[in-house]
Amino acid sequence: MKYKSLLVRSVGGERLTQLLRLSCIAILISGCLSTAAAESDQSRHRLRDLGIGVGSYQPGPLNAITDVAGVKVGHTTLIQGEGPLKPGQGPIRTGVTVVIPRDDVWHKKVAAGSFVLNGTGEMTGLSWVAESGFLEYPIALTNTLNIPRVANGVMSWMIKQYPAIGIEDDTLTPVVAECDDGRLNDIQGRHVSEQDVMAAIDSASGGPVKEGTVGAGTGMVSYGFKGGIGTSSRRLSEKEGGYTIGVLVNANHGRRPELVIVGVPVGKLYEPPPQMSNVLSPGQSEGSIIVIIATDAPLDSRQLTRLAKRAALGLARTGSTARHSSGDFMLAFSTANVISHYPKESTYQLTHLADTHLNPLISATVEATEEAILNALTMATTVTGRDGHRIEAIDLGRLQTLLSGSR
């Protein structure tokens, strides 16, 4: 069987949409519609656009991690080929997503903390985050076997920006987090290149964040549905400090019967998934999730670690039980203070929020994490990957019916 090939190497959401449209037009003209790429996302909607709210706090203007001023997100999406798996060649359903805390984060570091709920997975660089209490480079998300290449891409980008690294300046240990996209993607091929990573970082921007089947989320499966990238935010009242919390997830976790949406057992009420989506082969992971939390509240590393732990409660609200084979990694950072690269003075001052005023941020983190996961589900598109494996996106009409019938 010959491959019908559609290649998308997109940088940012608008570029992905443009390339998909052009590719589909070309294929339709030729009279042959390939099923390799994800379906159009024009009919997909975020949770709140469906009239479904989560929690009591209001989201920021974009309801995205980029509501935290200075935070940028970039994607490179790789979709190519269809049919039987040919290890090292395809089909390809993968990518990379980057989160940049602020411009020149190398010289203007951000306080950071992390939490690992279940460690069947990897987020590199956490030892240094725990030891130093700060983050000093872009965060990258990708698939499991692509970690070394993506780390190389981050290092190459950093060295290009800061040529003294490793010579007159310090070295670096990139933060790269993974989820397994092997159900849809030729994961052995390690198709994300250094150039793809550098392109994602260079194209990263504020503003609306592309969600669902994009970047690192291209090949992800969550609760038996197509998963991927999701984001949400919360803004506290002025009385509570007026701070913003933003969350971005790469959702690749959970089994269909577990899924809960705003308290309704949607997974149990929904039709069962095809056998391929629900039954895992020997040695295959039960799924993972990466949660990135950003805030402009003046928190230190200890407090950010506490927020990272609370993201696990947002995950639990969607039904996850963090099974033995899951990898659940949370990383939180604050843009409120600047930690200098090499301070000239022996002391410096940081603004610090009192622990007794932390509760609203804790609640906001739980809510934003829950909604980000659900946005990943409602924004993801149906994808057919290797060996004809097809993962359906959750049916939004069916979802609304189930939720309205349970109210």
C-alpha cells in the first residue's frame, strides 16, 4: 500500500490552519482525500463556548496561560503519511510545544516549583529547579522518545541566543516533558528535529493559544478520546490581589469510564470506545499528563510547589486516579519577581505573598487545571494514525445532551 502523504510542519496556530486548508484544497482537486491528517477544527469549541462553566472564579480575557503577561506559547506540528507502521518512516502524528515564561528568562529568571504525582514518565531538569528554586529557559513538551532531540533543540536555541554558554557562562539543563503518542505516531522515528524545536520557540507568542491536535498534543489520547493541548486561566478579584493564574496541559491520560465533566460521569454515560482505545498492549503506558502553571502572583519556589500539588486536584476532578503506569508532572512558575543571572550585590529584594493569602490562588489553580484538560478534549479533532488507528474526538452535541440531561 502506497502512502498518501500530507506533511504539516506548522509554526503557530494560524500557520497550521493555513497549511491544512491549502493541503486539503490540493488533495480535493486531485480527487483523493487523505485521512492522514486531523479533521478540521472549525467545528470544535472550547468548554465555555458550549455554555459549560467550571468553578467560581472568572477566566482572564483569553482564558489561556498567555493571560499571564509576558508568557508565550509556540507549536510545531508534524503530520505525514498514513497506513501501516513503518518504524522510522511513519505515519507521523507528533510535534513539540514550548512555553516561554518571559523574554530573556536566562538573565531574568522566574521562581519555580514542581510536583510529580506519579512518576512513570519524565520531565527533565527538575532537580535543578528544586535545588535553585528558579527556571531559566523555555519549557518544551513532546513525545517520550523525542526528549533527547528536543533537549538538543532547546540547547541549540539557547547557545545561539547566548553564545557564552559553556564557555564564559554557565551550562544548562533544559526542561523537557514527555507523553507517549505511540498509539497514533511512529514514535521510534523521533521525527521532531532540532530545527522544529527552534522554530516553535522563535514563533512563540502571546495571545490566543492553539489547542487540541497541535504541537506536542498531535498524537495524544485522553479518556479514550482524542486529547492534546488545552489551556485555561483565572483572574482573582482586586480584593484578593488581582492576580492571574494560567494553566497549559498536554492531556494523554485516563480511561473512558473515568471521565467526569462538571460532576457528570460522562465517560460512563457515553458509548464505549473502540477496543483499540480502551485496551492497552503489554508494555504500553496507561497515559500521562503534563501541567504547566504560570502566575503573576509574587510566590517563591516553596509556594509554587504547593500550587503544583493542587493541580493534581484539578486533574482528579476530571476523573483521573493517576494509575500505576501514568506520568503526571506539574511545573509552576511566577513572573512577579526577577532573579538576576549573576547579581552584582550580595543581596536583593523580592516581593513575597503571605501564605495566609494563598487560598484564592490554590482554588484558581484547581479550577484552571480542570478546565484546561476539558478544553483539550473539546478542541481536539479526530485523528487516524498508524495502522489505521482512529481516535475519535468527543462528540460535542452528545456531550451537551449528556450534561443537560444530568442537570
